[in-house]
Amino acid sequence: MRILHLKFDQTLQSGRLIQRYKRFLADIDIAESSIDNKEITIHCPNTGAMTGCNVPGSKVWYSTSANAKRKYPNTWELLETTKGDWACINTALANKLVEEAIEGGVVEALRDYSSLLREVRYGEENSRIDILLSGHTVDQRVCYIEVKSVTLLMDNQVGMFPDAVSTRGQKHLRELMGMVEAGHRAVLFFCVNHTGIERVRPADHIDPEYGQLLRQAAKAGVEILAYRADISSHEIVLTRPIPVDLK
């Protein structure tokens, strides 16, 4: 097994969250690290509600793009919560983390495939699968993997998904069930990007239909996996499985 580390290609800068708004924007205070500016607006690459990860005063870590055409050159990558936990805000990193974990042999259930493809069209609802594996040494089935980033921390170290009603997530569960019915292997992979989370549950109080579909998918043969990331301002690495509770 070879554990790979997703290292940021630059030193992240930090500030304190003032507010997140309009879904894709956040204002932060950088007075601690900048002489010229005290407040800047950065891009927030997360479409979810970000409950618990948008508390004013939390420490924000952000990257800076060299693209001069960007209106907001800075991107919110990580958060240090007021309780000392770390969370990955940039949901685009989840697929890369899972891909690296699979290729490094970290995910025992997904070892021994020779081919990995990304963003392949599939299903009856015009979807794209995050990761498609094929060429297993024994199992001739192709494997469809849908990745979901989990950052919603509830009590007792329980993480929940989704953090807002997700019709897209519901669609993906239907598509995965369709792949199982067609004779393929299908996996819903919870990439747990919050260091305070030690188990995962469906957020029935937020999206009861998603919770119902998730349990239906599990009974239909869709495999449900959850792996937690270790996070710092320098790197993120998916290290170990944690339980998924569907009761």
C-alpha cells in the first residue's frame, strides 16, 4: 500500500472568516498577515450549505491564482474550525483525493484494477460518473464510483450528508442502482473531509428522500464506503475507513 499526499502547489495564506454569501463568495479579514489590506473577497468553491464550516472568526486558508483575468484570484481551500478541527472547503479536491487513494492501494475494496477513467457519461439521466474502474485481475465487472464530500459535523463525531437538499445526489443514487441492475459494480464513496468526523450517516432531517434512496441503494447492491482525510495547511491525505450507519 502506498499512501499518497495531495500537496498544495503553493503555500496557503490565512485569514479570519467574516461572512460567506451568494454561495460562491466569502469575505475574510487578513489583517494578521497583510500590511496593505485588511479585508478581501475570495472565491468559495462549495455549493453546499457549509453548516458548521461558515462560522465567523474561523481561520480560513486560501490559495492565489496567477490568472490575471480572474475577478477573485483567491480561492478558499481549508478551514480551521473554532473547535480546532480541519475541513476541506474546496469540494473539487474530493475526486482527486479518492483517485489517489485508489491508485495508492489505500482503499482495500477497490484494489487490483488496471484502468481508471474520470467523468465518463453513463446512466439514463444524462450523468457523468466521477471514477470508472475496469480491468480487475479477477472481477470482470466495471466499477462505477460516485464521490461525495462530507463536512457536516453533528454531535458525537457523526458526519452527515447532504448538508442541503440534493436532487443531484438523489439522481446519482438512482443511476448507481441502475448500474447494479445492469450487472456492473457501483460504489458511493463518502470522502470525509473533516477531521472531527468518525462515522457517517444520511442527513434525514435535511433531505429525507436522499436518506431513503441511500438505504434503498445499499439493499440493491450499491456499495457504500467512507474514508476520512487527515488535513493540514500543507497537504490532505485520505487515510482510513470509517463506519457508515444506515439504521
